[in-house]
Amino acid sequence: MGYYLKNTIRYWKTTINIILHLSKWSEFEITVDDLLDCINSNWSPLIIDIRTVQEFADGHIPSARSISLTELASNLENLQSFKEKEIVTICPGGGLSLVAFDILVKAGFKDVKSLRGDMNLWRKKGYPTTTAEDINYLLENIKPGTLKSKAKKFEGKQPPNEKYKGEVHQTLDARNLSCPKPILKSKKALKALEIGQVLEILTTDPGSKTDIPAWAHVSGQELISAEESGPKDYRFLIRRLK
């Protein structure tokens, strides 16, 4: 009985910590200025760049390691030595960093942060970047000639072309919200639905074009459709599968 109670308490502590992490996202971010200071000092966290291989090759933070979001879960075993150390996740605009953060925290990593503003802000500030030609240790499992083919790998499950004619059980209006808020609100809204129900998500953030499909794929949900009816007018239908 004591063993069962101990494990139950441990489970709920972990669950509560994850919930707190997600609801107080800003507390688990690091600014681009602070990260630059860390890199320039004698100490630097493990920087995981979860963008595509091609995006990484086009320019990345010099000390970053390339692990795309779709391959992060399968690389957790290789990251075990960093379980007690600080990790910073990076994506184009911030939304997918939340997904990576969730994966790492659930796997037991103790000190995970997301780069606030991510690569977009890092570039705007003129902070240093490098390209694939400048390095070789970051692409350990990728041969130089395969960069383009690797970049074509899944960036979000492509939905069928047929128009969805089923029921929409809830609509989330995330228009005029910037990254990572569309992802945060989508996760919360989908969790409130029953298995098999469909969530409609409306956004105006260009980053959601890749963020929402990638999040649906990584979290094991079904992306029914992804539509763009204007320069900044996006609509997604996602069915909760688990």
C-alpha cells in the first residue's frame, strides 16, 4: 500500500509540475540577450534547434545542436547525460519550442527553457549565426549530400484534399495572437474535447502554418485540414485521437 501511495504521489507531483510549466510559460523562457551572455561566458546550456535540417543549414546559433521536432522523442536516450543540465529549445518563432519543452519535461528533464523570440528575434538583433559549411559536428548522422532530401522530410502531416463535411465540436479563435499563444490555447482547447471530436482553429500568425500541423503530428492527433484563405487568415481542423 505504501509503495502504491508513494508512486501515486510522485505521479501527481510530476503532472502538477508539467501543468505549472505550461500555464506559466514565460517563467521557463530565456531571452536572446541572456543566451548570448551565456554563450560568451565559460558556461553554455545545451541548445537544441528543432527546425528542419535545411533551416538549420541556412543559419543557426554556432553552439546549437540540430534535432528536428519530429525526431526529438527518438533522440531522448542520446540526451540522458543532460537530464540535470539546462537545455534551451529553439524554433523559428516560439510555438514549436513549447511542444519540444513538453516532450522533454515529460521525459524527466529538469531544467528546460525556450528561447523567447527564437531565431527570428536572434537574427533581428544581429547576433552571430553560422551555416552548415562552417561546421561538421552538428550534423553527426547526416551526410553532406543529403541535406536537401532530409529537409523535405515531414514538416506537418499533409491533410487530404477533400473538403471536410463532418461536425466541428469547438472553434478556437486564436486570431491576432502571436506565437506561442496559438499553440498554448490549441493544446488546452483540444484537451477539453472528447476522443474523436474535432477542433477548429482560426489564426492569423504566419508561424501557425507550420506550428499547428507539426504540433498535431507530434502529439498524435489527426490534422484533417489546413486552409489559407488570405495572406494572414488560416484555418485548421484537428481531431483528438488521444
